[in-house]
Amino acid sequence: NASTAAARLMSFGGDLLAGDALAGQDFTLASGVRRLSGGGSAGAAGLRAAMNDLALALGSLACIFLVVSHLNNSWIKQLPKTKASSFTVQEVRAGFATVPLLIVVNLSFNMGYNAMNNAFPAQACQMNTLIGGTQLNGAFFNFGDALAIIVFTPLFESVCYPAIGKAKGSPVRLGQKLVTGLLVAGVANIVAAIMEVKRRQAPLMTWTLCSECAPNGIHMRDMSAFWMFIPFALVGAAEILVNPSMYYFAYTAAPPKVRSLVQAFNLFFNGAVSNAFSAVAMEATFPNDLDTGHMEYYYFLNVTCALVGVVLYLYLTRCGSGAGDLEEDVEDELDITERRPTSRTAELERRRTGSSADFERRRTCSTAELERRPSHGPATPHQ
């Protein structure tokens, strides 16, 4: 109910934003985010801000309630036989046991990831985008994300993962990829924040035309926009680590009967919910003209979300993990500390040690048998 109320309030807040923008004389479109640039009713603006705050509060409470209520699903009981369904209580518990991690990882990662779709292009638009006398659109630099995915995916799979696995004596686990991806997304936002501070310090390019993709009348700064390839590429590397891992987790951890539902829940928090939180964060920290504000605050907020996500992930996997509702293999894959081997690794180790023990037992028995045999003089080479 809280989630539904939050969604409706967010939608209502969006309607208020659009209505107020139309009531004002004009509005600008910067990186896909509609913002007021004219007057408009102060009362309507205040109401819109209040509705945004209320939607944020209810959405946050809904996420907290979902995480806390499914840390331990022992409260879910079997239905009476007269109301029994095709689902067993174990399947229901296992399905809900995935909820805490799906919420925590998706929100903490996608807050930083969403900067690639809004803040990074807007920042590039107010940097020097000239190439051969022609201005590039800030969205062009999203190419850095796609290029990083194309380059890093085979590099990770064929070089990095095997090398790390060989160094530590076991394959790279799912949880290790997720935590690394969260940290890389945080680093991407730190790099973007540093570049934003440097960009504001650069001189205005008043000797050329205004930026064609920034709000009207805003000049570019004399700092190459190609530097934005760095945070874009870091976000691409983080995507490789997090997104496939979350799809894999949602599929393998969920019982077969509810895999499609759990995957849909994963995509819902990956896209809709995370973007709703990003929209509120941008409203508070994202200026229309980057030269008049401090957009690095938005990046620092994303970094904080990533770090909080790492801490919550460690807590959930060591103290939560559905209280045994997830399969043992899944819980082992999520544990980044490798306190215990996965079932496959344990089986290989058992076979190896078992083979060594059998060989030692057979050797000992053969030696004892030879010692029990009577001696008939010196042994010949044949003996």
C-alpha cells in the first residue's frame, strides 16, 4: 500500500511540475529533465515541492518496510488445506527472500548509474564540445559507456576473472562482482564531481557561440568535453559487474514458478523506482545552469548511496540472506568473504582429498601386507 501511494504521489507531483511549467512563460529541456525558467505561481511551486518531499518520504518508507519485513520470512505460514494453492510455503519464502538484495543493490547502484543519463550529458554540454568548428551534443559522449562495455566484457571474462580466480584459488563470486560494481559506480561519480569543479574554474568561451545543447544563452567552458569519456567508461565497467549479476541472481535464487515475477520486480526497481529517487535528488541538487550551482553535490549524494549500499549488502549477506530461505549455493555465491566454499568447490576439494586419502590407505595396506609375508632369503630383482 505504501508503494502504491508513493507511486501515485510521484505521478501527481510530476503532473504538478508539468502543469506549472505550462503556466509559466517558458521552460527548458536539459538532458531530458524539464525545469522551470520563468515565473509561475509560487503557491503551485511550493505545493509541487511539498508533494515531491511527501512522495520521497513514502517511497523511502515503502522500501525500508519491504527490506525489513523480508529479512526473515519465517512469519509466512502454510495456508489451511481449504485455501491451499499450488505454491508451497518454501517457494513463497524463497521468492520473498530475494527482495532485500534486489532493492538495496538496485537503488544504491542505479542512483549513480542514472547520472550517466542526465548529469553527465548536461555537464558535457557546458564544456568545450567543439570539433572541427562543429559542436557535439552532450549525449554523444554516452558512446564512452557503450564502448567500455564492448571492450571490457571480453577482457573481464577472459583475462580478469580467470587471473583473480587463479590468484585467490577460487572463482570470482557473484557478491564480489556486485560490491566491486558499486564501488566503481561511486568512483565514476567522484571523477565527474572533480571534473565539474575543474570545469567551473575554466574560462568562459565568450569568443564563440553559446552551447547548442545547454539552456539558452549559456556559454561553454574552455575544458574539453572528451574528458567525460572517463566517467562514462567507468559506469560502463560497473554495468558489466552489476547488471548481469543481478539478472542471474533474480533467476537462480527464485523458485521456478515465480522467476518471471521476481525478474520483473528486479527490473521495476532497476528502472522505475531508482529513476523516481533520482528525479527527487536532481530537483534538490541539479541546477539548470551548472555555472550557478554545485552539481558536485549531486555526485556526492550518489557516492554516498553506493557506499551505503555496500554496507547494507555486507549486512544482508552476513546477517540476513533470507534466514536460510535461499538455496545454499546462492548464499555462498553472495558471500564475498568466502567463509565457506561453494558446493561445487567443496565437492572438488572432497574428491581431491578423498583420492589422496584412498591412495595413502592403499599404500599403507600394501606395505603392511609385505611386512607380514615370511622372508625366504634375499629378494631377487623379480621379487
